[in-house]
Amino acid sequence: MEPISVKAIVRRHNSVLFLTNPRGELELPGGRPEAGESLEAALTREVKEECGFAITSATYVGSSSCEVVTGKRVLLAFYVCSTSSDTPVLSHEHTAYEWIDTTAAKPNNMPDYYWTACARQDNYTQSNRTSRESTSYPLSTGDDDRQRLSITSEIYNTATTDFLRRYAPSTGRMLDVGCGHGQITQWLARNHPEATVIGLDNHSAQLATAKSSAHSSGIKNITFRLGDINDLSNVFPPTHTFDLITCRFTLLHIRQRAAAIQTFVRLLTPSGILILEEPSLQSLFCVPRVAGFEHANAAIRAYGKIEGIDYDCIRDIWSLVTGMNVKILGARFSQPTIWKREQKRLVSLSFRQFSPRLVSAGILDTAQAQRIQQSLDDEFMSELVISGGLRTLQIAISKNAVSL
């Protein structure tokens, strides 16, 4: 098996930081992991040793088998990194540093594989920036969605964390997919201080809010990464595995659910646990009936169908999981009661964010959307109305093969 070496792509505008090694070649900062050391820890350590500054964020962008010296190949794992400084203080391992413009010609003393890695990262960043930020996700992100997600957490987090307590290991590597503002990510980190916890989302605005919140809370064992659930191979290297993966209210929004779940399972350690929690919009109801509430729910479900997504995804998720070669450790339904006025605002906030999509898709006209919004803001908010929240299916899965 080829040895592994981690390499940092540190950018400053169009330029990338390169170091000059004793052979006179330009190379990226980095080196080999020590025994028992993760790739990220090795990256942090090597960059600190070679450049004298700290990595503040790192995103895996690919690996290549490269012949670093004649007859000797190494698997290089590349990470795009942000750092605490752009002025290196070099160790004895390197004689100089340069910021190389990657839009210009390749220097003669730079190996082709480093140049190719930087070009690939350029292409990856450009091609994915648009897909990440112009996703079909119909709700707001970042600070614009702080209130709605805060209410969502208040309503659903108790049942989620109760289920997590049953199956989450006490330590290890944990991944929260579709982390949003990071409430569950932070819960995992606080309650498992010996664990390393990563929150993943494909919206930079969500991650900015999550990072700010975690920093304010003083949580140290947590990091956040930008990445697409449909393309996790570009987020984590092949050697990356997790002792726990959680995914809540995220498969709801994607079409390729089977592929996503299969990828989660592949990313588990042999004893790792995958915990899924997904809802059915069909389960929503209120007593007494409020026409605006029912029309809002029907319109949102119709939008999902136009987008090729079934928002009533409980049946789909259960069918997919039971058709896979996995072991189901536990499953249950959960449905909260929503009667507090501040919690019922969740419905109004969600519909207000959905409305432009519903109108542009021709599901509602502007007048209909306004009437529904008025009903949610007034009639549904009455103290005499009580609502059933989303019914969710919670499943704990291991990758141990058994016959179901």
C-alpha cells in the first residue's frame, strides 16, 4: 500500500503558497501522518511546523497517486486551507517560499502533479460554487433563517437527542450531515467531549452562522465543512471513516436518497452507527381545521412533486434502508404537539419563505399566497388551535451485514 501524505493548498487571491525543498523543487506544505494521527491533525501539525501558522479551516478536494521521487509513489491527499497568516516562518525543512500565480505558466521547478492539483481545485471551486449557492433548496439560509431554525430546534431537538443518546458512541469521529446552524452538531460536541465532531452543509451562509455560534459557546472539538451530500467523495478522502453519522431533515430535500444513504454506510467504521431522521409532510394537522394551514401544506407538497422530490419521505426512507445489506438497530416514530404561540410561528415563517417558489411554479397565484399567509398569521395563531408537528421516522443503522 502506498504511503499517504497530506498537502495544503493555501490561497491568496489567484496565488497558492509553495515552499522550496532541499532538492530545489516547489512543493505544497504538508507531510505524512504519524502513527494513530488523523489526516486533518497531520495537516494542522505539518503546516504549523513548516510555515509557523495555524490552519483555521480545511476542505478535502481530492487525492492522487504521485511519483514524488524516481521509483517511489505516494498517495497525496489535497486540502484547501484557510490560515491565520499569509506570511510563513519557515522551518529548516525548506529554504524559501513563493506565492505562485496559478493562472500563469507553471514554474519549471514545480512537479506536474502539484500544478494539476491546484488546477483541479480551481475547477472544483468554480463548478461547485454555483451549484451550492443556487441550489433548489427552497428555504432561506444563514441569519435570514435564524428564527425559523431556532423554533425548529425547540420543537424537535428533544426527541432527536433522546434517540441519539441510545446509540451514539462516547468517543470517536462524528459527522452531522446537513448541519444547518449546527444545533445538533454542538449537542454532539458538548455531550461527547472526547469525540471529534464535524458539521457538514452545502450552504456557506449556514456554516457561517454555525461557526459563529460554536465559537461563542466555546466548543473546541468541533469543525464545519462546506460540502454537498450528493458528492461526499469530494469532501472526505477514501481513508476517512466515522464512528457516528447523523442526518436529520436533509434527505427530505434531495432526489438521490439511496445513493446518499449508501455513501453514509460506506463512510462508517466497522462498528459505526448511522442515525437518520426524516419527516412526512402528510402527517401535519391542526385542531380545529384551518383552511390556510391545509392549503399551505398541500401547496408545498405539490412543489416537491414538481421538483421530483417526495416530501412524504418516511415510506421511501424505510423502503430504501430495509432493502440494503445493513443492520437496523432501532426505529421509532416521533411527533410533537405544537400549541404554544411562539412555536406555531414556524408554520407561518416556513410558508413565507416557500411562497415565491410556489408562485413562480404556478402552484399558487400571488393573491392565493397572500390569503394563505394571512390565515396562518391570524387564524392559525389562535390560542384555540392546536397542531401536530411533523411525524418523523428515526432509524439507527450499522453496516454489519445481516438478513432482514
